[in-house]
Amino acid sequence: MLLAVACAQLFSSQAIFANQPTRPNIILIMADDMGYSDIGCYGGEIETPNLDRLAAGGVRFTQFYNTARCCPTRASLLTGLYQHQAGIGHMQNDLGYDGYRGDLNDRCVTIAEVLRESGYGTYMAGKWHVTKHIGPDCPRHNWPRQRGFDRFYGTITGAGDFYDPPTLTRDNTMLTIHTDKEYPAKDYYYTDAISDHAVRFIGEHLDNDADRPFFAYVSYTAAHWPMQAPDEAVGKYEGRYAGGYAPIRRARFDKIRELGLINSSCQLTECVGEWPNVKHKEWEARCMEVYAAMVDVMDQGIGRIVKELERRGELDETLILYLQDNGGCAEGTGRRPRPDFSKRPASAPFKPLAADEIVTTYKPSQTRDGYPMLRGPQVMPGPRDTFIAYGKNWANVSNTPFREYKHWVHEGGISTPLIAHWPEGIREPGRLVHDPAHLIDIMATCVHIGDAPYPTEKGDVDVVPFEGTSLVGVFRQTQPIYKRAIFFEHEGNRAVRKGDWKLVAKAGRPWELYNMVSDRSETTDLAEDRPELVDGLKTEWNKWADRANVRPYDVWRKSRNK
């Protein structure tokens, strides 16, 4: 059935693109560990004028879904499969089952591999995070250059210092900010480096290969912990969060309703954290100030990418997609004091690292010049020697109005904005799309508009057909997304979304049932009222789990011992 649907979509592209002389460029932008309501056009107070502009000139999806975690989302996004089918059902550990190898398998293909075969130039800047091989001497078969990208600049691992990122790599060569002769390290900040390289790759393609379209994957680490940002960017938000969590959540909720992203029956879930009881209010507010600055700097970089397209006359013929890998992150990394260092010492207590020493750990204990990484509320986050997350309470603000966080598959964990901007391909810009959609649909969309054959074999291995459906009919207002079930599983948390209904459960807990039309924020569990619906959706989830390499879905617990 999936193959039949995919073929029908590809054949229909001939009619949709009959008057379009060239295939469009595609830019896929992914942000990291951000909530549904963080950016301005989805309700946030963080200043994101460039994303807001793309939304005003394109479409916004109100019910788009990710997989609730960093590398599973990237595996699904890149391949058009559910993450278990691509081999990354949990994280980067090999847990002994095909769905949990921690590495992209050879039965999937990436968007870059498919589009490059059809004539696209393919480029990536940013976070890779879909292989367990992250060291300078490791196998490279699952690095970006070997998975379809002509050029790559970024990090192979999933997080780390923004001023000296671990596993930094140009093409196939691992390096440091001090040994990279192509991009000098003065005032280095990883978010800016990602944006600058995206602009560079696009510009070089248009200089040297303008007769071919390009695909660019821009994968930011903002706003993943640690909360680090330049002083000037942080200063812009000074005092903005001094009133605490509840006023920001309420303002976001009101704006989300005003924008039409949720309907009037949706309720604001309970605020997590009581500001009067917060002991270190100035520190807590600074955490969110730095977080906002990280998002702001990313948006400025997106603006530079758009400006380059405008300068080259390519904006109208480029599909730009923006989305996020999971909901706001409640992890408490760096929020407890470091027992051996409460402040920056007068001199460096550790041996400095050599300029060419490759760092692979994403939680460093020291800076390259030998100073300790500082943690806890006695240290204001932001500078290069701090390593602090913004915490559960602010994550609850990021996920307004939904429940839960990254890791879980309630709406707070899996709901992402999706902005699509394509002047030549989107009718009635500025509108909202309420059809539920998922990461698996991005491959189908790229194959569709790129008029790219999707392979059935890779060498002597059968390729798994992509799972999603093209969004082009939604862009063109010629066809809604066909009705289907969408499935989720991460760390034993599981869900199925079908039509107006969502069945969801935390690991080891009973199933809950919610009507997504009247109760998107999942406040009223209807499982006891509709047992026949629960049974039907549960059966569908079990069948999917069996065919998609999800079983045994509790295997992730083994990762705790590895």
C-alpha cells in the first residue's frame, strides 16, 4: 500500500509541476531542544523576525510531529522512515536488535542520497547525530559525506560546547576551531559557524553549479544545553523573564489562541514551578535569557541564509522547511553545583589541551585553556566556561500549552512547528494547516518536488519504502493529507494518532485516550469512556510495532548499563 501511495504521489507531480520549468532548491532547517511556543509566529516572545517572515510568506502546520528525541528524530527526518526502521530506535548504543543499533542501517537511504542521484547538489552544516562512530579514527561509512552529502561542516555527535564544539568535522576530516584554516576561530560561536557555512555552501553551488538545484540541510544545536551565548545577544533579553514562569506561559497561551494555532476549547496545562518559591531567581531568569539569546542568534543566521537566496534571485524557487527535533528539554544537566569549583579560579588548574586535540565528549570537565566548566546556581550561564541547562520549569514554558517534555510522546514532547516557505509552490501564503503530519513526510515531499526516483535496492540490499506522504498537495491546496495513523515510541513511551484521536502511554503505565480536536493539551482522559476505541488503536499500534522493528520496545533500558 505504501508503495502504491508513493507512486501515485510521484505520478501526480507531473500535473502539479507542469508549468514549472525547473526543480526547486530545498533547504531543510532543524533546531534542537525547543518547544512548540518558543518562536514568535508560534506564540513566543523571543524575537524571531526571520522565521516570522517565512511563516507570513508561507504556511504553518499546527499539528506536525517529531519523535521526542534528538537522534531518533534525525534518523526519521533523513530517511522518511520511523526511527526503528532506520536502526536508531533509541540513541547511539547498539542494544542487540535491528531497531536499536545506534547507527543508520544499509536498508535506508537519506534524502541527500536520493536527491544527489537525481542531480541535486547536496550540502550539510550542523549536527549529524545518527551514528555511534564519533571518533577521529572511527569508521566513516555513516558520516554525512558517505550518506549523500557533497560537502559537510559540523559535528558528528549530538551536543556540546558552543565555543569549542566536540567532533567538529569538515567533510571527512575531524578538526578543532584552532586547526581549521578555512574558518578562523576569532569570536567563534557554533551557531554562527553553522549559518556561515550554509551561506557559503549555497553561494559556492550557485557560483559553480547553478544549472542544478541544491539541497541544504542546516541542523542547528541551538537551543540544546549548555546555555551559552554571546554577551550582546544575552543583554537583549535582560530582565524579560524576571517575573517568572506563569506570566510568560499565559502570554504565550493567549497569543497561540489569537493566532489560531489551537482552538478555544484547548486548555492551558498546569504551570510547573512556583516562582515565589524559587531560591535563585536572578540565576533562573538568566537561564531563560541565555536560551532566548541562543534562539535569537539562530534566527539571525537563518536571516543571512534567506538574504543570500534573495541576493542570488533564488528565494522564489526554493522550498525552505523549518522544524524542531523534540519538545523543550527538562533535563537538569549542570544545574547542581560542582563540588570542586564554585567559581572560576584565578589560574587554570588543569593541563590545557593542545590546539589540535580532538574532543569527543559532549560534557567536558574543562575548557581547552585548562579552566573548569562551571555549573550550578552560583554561576551565571552564558560564558564559554559554563555548562548549564535551563531546566524543567522553563521547558514547561517552552512547551506551552502542552504536557510533558523531550523523551515523552505526550504533545509537549513531540509537537514541533513546521514552517514551509516556497513562493513558487505555495498558494495562499500566511495560512495555517491543521492536518496532522510527521517527519516521515519530509522525504516523500523532497522526492516529489525533486522528481527523484526512490530506490528499491542499494547494492544487493532491499531498501525499505518510505513511510510518509508528500505535503505538496497541501502546499498547492490540491489535496489534503490522506487519512492515516501516525505512530510513536521512545523509551517505552508510546502513542498512535489517528484522525481526531490519540492513544498515548508513558513507559509501564496504562493507555490514555484524548480527543485532539477538543483537547489538544491532553487534560481529559477518555480511555474508560471509549474502551472499544482504545482496543482498536492499541491493536494498530501493536501491528505497527511488530512490522517497524519496535519490538522489544523496552530494550532501551539496557542502555543504562552501557
